[in-house]
Amino acid sequence: MPTLTSLPTECLLLVLQNCDSISQATAVSSTCKRVHSVYSSNKYAVLGWCGRRDIPAFNEAIMAVSDIFIHLLYVAVIWVH
């Protein structure tokens, strides 16, 4: 019988991305070194997928943080010149 660790990396990534919450994805990633390695290498993709299901207004929060980052980058560029 196949085990979780015998799955291809792409399938492990799908398992992690389809967790219902960030805490569930983190728990699954702590089951063994291989799954943790896949999680670590694709952390932002996994958190993005799980965050949309787990955190209310996730997309709005990402946009707000992006706007702040762009503003800070603009200020830094002007300050340098």
C-alpha cells in the first residue's frame, strides 16, 4: 500500500494546498521530513491557498500589505534621489 511519503512531490503539494486551515497544513507538514521539505519549499503557495479558506478578508489583507509595501518602496526611491 502506498504511503504519504511515497507520493510524488506534486501530489504532496496538492495535499498541503487543500488543507482546510493554515494550522492543518502546518500539522501535516510536521509528519515527516519529506513533507516538511515540500512545505518549506512551497510555503507561500500553501499559505496563500489555505489562507483564502482560513482567514476572512484574506485577499483584502494581502492587497493592503502590498499597497503599504509599494508606498514604502516609492518613499525609499525618492529619499535616495
